[in-house]
Amino acid sequence: MPIFAVSPEIFGRFFSSYHQHWVETDAAARFLVSYQHWLFYPIMAFARFNLYAQAWLLLLSDEYVHNKKWEMVASAGFIAWLSSLVAYIPVGPWGNWERVLYLLVSHNVAGLLHVQICLSHFAMETYHGVPYKGEEDEWFRMQLATTLNIDW
């Protein structure tokens, strides 16, 4: 179910190459998309949590991921590091709420970077095909073709 629509082609029925199945736009999706101009920033404030979940869903799936074991080790190491960092925050008069507040504020600030990345990619073409198979679609050319430079 799409929350953001960057193209009118997303309404109706379409094949999601990411999820590998057909997606039908329902009433809830139409409602969310109609308010995407209000929802964009609040959703981006919490988007990192979604990125963590999507990364683990991919790593635990049967899909091929280059260096999957190292990716899992790095992701687990990050979770351990972040957990220990949050655990060292002293418990104040609010109890563990200060730790939760730190986690939310730190991820909300990082959400600004997420906004920049979305703005840099949403306006550009998307690549359809198998990337990095030849000279015409090598990494650097793909970055230039699918990214827009936005200066603050």
C-alpha cells in the first residue's frame, strides 16, 4: 500500500518490482496519499526505524544479498552499540523516558537527512533492469542518472 505517490501511475493496480507482486491502491492508500503533503515530514521523522526493519527483513529472507553474513554482523553490531549507548544515559527523574526521548530525537534529526535523500531521488527517473551489468549502467553513471543535486 503506497503512502507517498510520486507518479499518477501508482493509482489503480501496478506491479511492485521491489515486493515482487501486484499492488492495488485501496481506500486507505488513497486517503494517505491525499494528505501526503502533511504526512511527509512526520513520517520521515520515524523513517529510520522502518529502514532497520526493511534491512532485517531482507537479510532474513532467501533473497541473495552480497556479503549477507557481514551485513548481518554489521547490523547486529550497530544494534548492540546503539543499545549500549542508550543504556549509559543516566536514569533521571523521568525514568527510562529520557532514554526513549534521546532515541526519538536522534532519529528525528536524522530524518532531515532522509528528507534530503528523498528530495534528491523522487524527482528523477527510476532505473528498471539489472544494474551494474556493463559500461552503460555502471555505478557512477547510475548515480548521476537517478539523483538530483539539491543545495540547502
